[in-house]
Amino acid sequence: MNGAAAPSGQALRLQARGLRIGHGRRVVADGLSLTIGPGEIVALLGPNGGGKTTLFRTLLGLLPPLGGQLLLDGRAVADWPRRALAQRIAYVPQATTSHFGYAVLDMVLMGRAARLAPLAQPQAADRALALQCLALLGVEQLAGRNHNEISGGERQLVLIARALAQQPALLVMDEPTASLDFGNQQRVLDQIGRLRDGGMAVLLSTHQPEHALAVADRLALLHEGRLIGPGAVEEIATVQRLAALYRVSAQQLIERLPRSWSERMARAPAE
């Protein structure tokens, strides 16, 4: 991001080693290892119900790991104070309505909470930053609208703006383009690329492999409780692997993907 909305400047490295994730005694995936550091985009592909959101919530410290190690700058995520963690990592969940009819600008200002003194109110500089984040995503005109009365796609853009207002070093995005039209998908992908160029680390999931090809430096596949990668996009996203991931034939996969993607996959090394 540019100007006052730039990342806060602290570099960090998030590492998972042999991570087991799940809910209570139910294991969703095991043996997961990945590292993400400053200035890179790692994309995660996987089918519905495959554990992508569970993995993200575990990496964020919202769910406890069932095994393995989860480290932020060499320190267990569980040992980080919540406020310090919130100053470094921001999360963009899939858009939903709120129980309360907050104004859009107030929703974005919530991203400033970790950077304000306890009980302090947002100041003019915080409001200016929140408006800048909305403008970056092309929705500044929604600032005074009720968050529950805008479209699902607009709510998704507002959640991204809220995360950007947090000024994190790592941005975790759960299917950030899922409810967006083509134009807004491109705006979000372009913004993600600018964040990476500014030194931010971005971890995102998507159901659209072409988006991973467009922005990711590395790719991982979460399939049947195991993680393939992260590795170079062309090495991980082979026709055979993606067809197995989404339970379609290789021909069906090739027919659905853009020609540029199919051509790049055809040039990838054979498994």
C-alpha cells in the first residue's frame, strides 16, 4: 500500500512444522509444514471442507494446534500476547452480515483497535487511514452506509479494507475474491500484488487456480488431510494434481481453465 496505509514495517516469519489441525479430538489434517516470510504471496488451493479455514484459524492462533509447532519469529504463536499478534497479523474471513448495523467506516476503523491505547478512540489520522483503505479498493463512497445493507461483494471489500487498516506484516485471506465480480477480483489481485511489493507477506486461499497463477510466488494444495508444497506454482499445480484435488478429469479441468493457464501447465515438468 502507499503512503500512510503502508505496512507497519516489522518483518516476520511464520513457520508451521508437522502441524496437526482440527477441532477437539477430530483431526482435519496432519503433518503440515510451511513457512511464509516478508514480501511473498503463498496461495492455498483445496476443495470445500478440506480444512483451509481450519488451517488459517490455527495459524492465527484462534484454534489451538493439536500437534506440531507453530512459530512466529521463532516464538510459539500461543505465547504471543493477543494485542502484539494483532499488530502483526490481519485476517480477512469470508464475508457475512454483522449482528449490529455498523457504518462501513466504523467497520474499517475496527482494524485500528490493536494500534490504539486501551479505551482510546480513533483520531483524525485513523479515520483518514480507514478512508484511504476504502479508496484503495474503490468503495470509499460506502463509508456512511450500513454494513448490513450493502452487497456481499461490497462487504468482502470492506473486510479487506479493515485488514489493511490494521497495517499488518502478514495478511491472511480466506477466499478474498469469492463473492466479487470480475472487475473487483482484478482490483483485489492487483492490490495483493502491491502489498507483496511493499514487503508484506500474504497467505490466501482461493477456489480459482488462475488467481494463484496470477499473483502467487508459491503454491500449496491441501488434499485429503495432507499439504503438498508450498513450492513454485508451475511445479505444484500440475494437471494431475488439480484434477485429483477437485475430483474432475484432466480434460474437464483443462476445458474450464483459461488458455494461458492450460498452456503454462502443459509446459510444467511431469510428475
